[in-house]
Amino acid sequence: MRGILALLFLMQTFVWADGDYNKHISVLQGNAAQIQTLEKSIRDSIVEKNKTNDKEKLKEILTLIKQQLKERKDVVKKYQKEYHHIRYEHPEKGHQFEAKYKRIDAKYEKEFEDEINSLLSGILVDVKKKYPTESENGN
């Protein structure tokens, strides 16, 4: 009788742990989708910023971009927290988990920053190409 009760307890614990894992996976997926949405929105806002000449509109767009970048940073922190929780608290799912979800690390962050910086400075680069200064001409 004790053996059956112990077995039922272990089975129930495994089901609870699996439900906890699924909850964390769901949160992780939601965070990943939110990051992708914010990144697309940031890129779109930058394209819009690069097209506008109106100073008020430009100020509004820059405020929006700052807000989106801050929100993205917060969501990335949440994503990383969930990622590490799942990875270290549910090691039994490790291989399946790591094959499906990518880690957001410093390299990924640097690539996104570089992309955003190039989009933001794209106009300046175009102007410098079209109207080089004397020092850039080698004179």
C-alpha cells in the first residue's frame, strides 16, 4: 500500500512539475513574440523617422523609439530570466528546450544595436558620401 501511495505521489509531483514547465514555456514564447514585435516596430519607426522633415513629428518619433527600446530591454530581461529558469530548473527537458529556443546574449544584443545604429545614421552616411568635406577628400 505504501509503495502505491509513494508511486502516486511521485506521479503527481511529475505532473505538477511538467505543468510548471509548460507555464514557463508559455511565458517564454510570449516574451519572444513581444521582443520580435518591438524590434519590428523600432525598425519601422526608424524608417519613418528617416523620411520625415517635420521637427515636431521627428521629436514624437524619437520619443516613441526611446520608449520602445526601453520596453524591449525590460522584455529581454524577462525573457532571459525565464530562459535561465527553464534551463536550470527543468534540466530533464534540456536538449529539447535548447534545440527550440535561442538564448539572447550579449552578441545578439550587440548585433541589434549595430543594426539600429546603422539605420539611425544611414542618412548621415548618405550625406557624407554626397557632400564630402575637404578632410575626407584628402585635401
